[in-house]
Amino acid sequence: MSIFTGRITHLGGTKIFARLDMNEAGEVAQYLVYSMSVGTDSETAMIIPLPVSSQSEDALDFIPLNGYTEFFDHMEKGFPSPLAGLDKGIASIASDPGSPRNKLAVQAVGDFIASFVPTLGDFDRLDTRFHLPASTWDKLSQYRDWGYAVFQLKESAVGKASAKGFARRIHPMAFQFPTDMDESLYFPTLLVHDGQVNDTREFDHTLYFQGEEYHDFADEITPNNADAFMKIEKAGGIVHPDTVCGRRSIVGMFANEDTCVSRPE
């Protein structure tokens, strides 16, 4: 699931990469990379709920990819058949204030300011602009025990009045987290906008992954390993060089839900 805390005038061309691996603590962890084209006429942040197996404040590792803005462009070059998205626009939900406590750590991650919120009750330790109405979370009870990655765009030239409201592609957001879904790939594709959890939504998504056990989910598999088309040294350990990649396109009107890909039994 993804939520924006300010008004969004356009959202489309979503690309997500997922891969399971072991982290330094010996836990099953998932890499997740997320990118999209977005237009906004106000300062905003993106909240991504995550099925974390640990709710320690340092459980999530942010990975800066501002030095590899071509991550998904290069990923796409691995596939013989190109894909085109619909690039649809979507509005977002607004935020509510909450009571202050000790602040959570804030990190500069490329062009973002990012935080990991370990529990739903910790949102009041972030700036009030990140708070969401209790009524919204009441509709999303399945996420109450999850952790949350929060990304805020830094101030830049594209945020000035002359550029507000125009869509722009932001560099990929990336991180690794210990996952409670240790045999499944998690893609946050459910979207909440205007405070509503709609049953269906317009998708414009391309999902990429690594993991031979998930090949049945793919529309297409790269004929070569990732080191043939990715700049592995710039990818922050996210992509395994000696493994092929899978791709699946989800474009059109579908059930508004996250995408979880399980290993075949």
C-alpha cells in the first residue's frame, strides 16, 4: 500500500523491484525499489506500510539511489519486448495532527528525507504533516501491526511555484527490511486516495523481481543475468548480478490490493 500525505495532481508509471535475501543479522529480508511519475501542488510525503518481522527503530536500511537514477531504465533493457504505461493521475488523502513525542530519526537518502516508523503508534513522533486520520487506519486494519517507510521530497527547483502541479519522475526510493513474509515477494500496489479505500483502481504498474521460484508470476524473463544490463556497482547490493530478472505488467482496472507473490508449493 502507498499513501501520499499531500494533494497529488498526477501519479503514473509506477515501477517496483523486489528481491529476498539474508541481511547482516541473518534474517530473511526483502529489497524494495519504488519509482513513479508524480505531480503535486503542495509539499508531500509518501508512506509505504511494510510487513516487517522486527519493529526496532533501526530495522530498515535506506539505500540511496540518486547516483543511479537509470535503475529501472537499465532493468527494462534486459527484456527483449518493451512495455508502455498509461500514466494515469490520482489524488491523495490529507493528513491530521497528532501529539508530539521524542522524534524519530530522519535521514537524507538521495533527493528524499526518509524515516522508518516502527509502529502505527509512532507516527506522532514525526512531523504532523505525516499524520493520517484514525478513520483511514480503521479501514486498513491489516496494516496496524506493520512498520512504515516515509519519504518526503526535499525542496528543489522542481518544487518552486513555476513547476508545481507538473508531473516529474523522481529517482527510485530503495530500502531493505526484515520481512515477516519470508517466502513471498511483497509489492505495495494498494492505493488509498481522498481517504477512501476503493474496491478497484486504475493500475499503471510494472513489477520486476529476482528469484527463480517466482518465475511463474512473470510475463517475461530476461535471457541474460542482471550483470549484462545493470550497473551492479551502482545498485547498492539490491540486484544479484548472477541471476535473471522477471517482469510483470499490470495495466488497467483491477482490484485495489497489494500484490504478494508466494513460492509454488
